Amino acid sequence: MNKVNVGDKVSRLRKAHNLTQRDLAERAGITHSAVSSIENNKVSPSISSLHKIVNVFSLSLSEFFCEEEVFTEPGVVITPDRLIEIGNDKVSMKLVCDGRSNRQLGFLIEEYQPGAGTGVKTIEHEGEEAGIVLEGELELTVGDKTYHIKAGESFLYDTSIAHSFRNPGKTVCKIISAHAPASF
């Protein structure tokens, strides 16, 4: 599995766009100390924070993580070593990516450690998302409603509504999700 050095990549992008850490923080709506900690690899950013940062550069998360990936040709079979980890220490999000920049579907294999989630802030992006909880339990908040989803249950929602994920259980929560268009 490929692991991207998020801090180094954010720093390179920021410098390539002639932004200071404060400029990036202001444009992303996060604190300067958060940008500094991310760039110095002192913390792994939440998915929502990273989403805000890459939006400053007009990138999707999949573009951020896949841009340096070298594919000789789009693959039909994606082996485990070609999955791209876009999560952090507490939330593993493995992106199934074949190297095409024009993918219409995003597909993730996700694992949430007990108590972990996508971050305090919610995420919004165009499209819709569906998934199934394979193991454990998931708390999905969409707008002002929170849903408790158990193993074997599925979900489907409009991703333009602010949303977040959290594992309220005492065991790892494993889910498979797909979203269109491919924003991750």
C-alpha cells in the first residue's frame, strides 16, 4: 500500500503557490498552528481539515494523493499494494485508484478505530455516497441528524449536505463506501 507524506506534500504545494503558512491557514479556515503541525508531520490531519487544505489548491483529495502515482496503464485489478492510504493513524481510508484522473466513481475501504472519526468539522462535496458497515458500528451525521449504523446495514446520502463519520463503539469499524463524482 502506498503512503503519502502528507506534511511534505502540503508544504511543497503551499510553496509552489507562493503562500505562507498563515496564508494557507486563512484560506483553508484552519489555524496557523494546525498547518505548521501538519507540515512538520507532528499530527495527521483529519479528513475534513485536509479536504479544506486541498480545496485551496483546487484539488480533490484523490488528485492530492494520486498525482505522483505512476501507472503504466489504468488497471482493472488493483492489488493491495496499489491502494492509496489517505487517512491517518486512527482512520484508515484506502483509496482504490487506477490512475485515471477522470474517474467518475470514488471507492474507499475504511477502518475507524474506537472513538475515531473524520474530524470535529463536517465535510461537504458535490454528489452522493453509499456504503455498508462490514464490522462494528458507525455514527453518521448528515446535516443535523445522526444515524447509528450497525454491521450489515447500509447508508446512502447527498454529500452536498454537511456530514461526518465516527466510530462510537469499542471495536474497529470497517466499511466499504463509494461516492460519485470521485471527489476522493
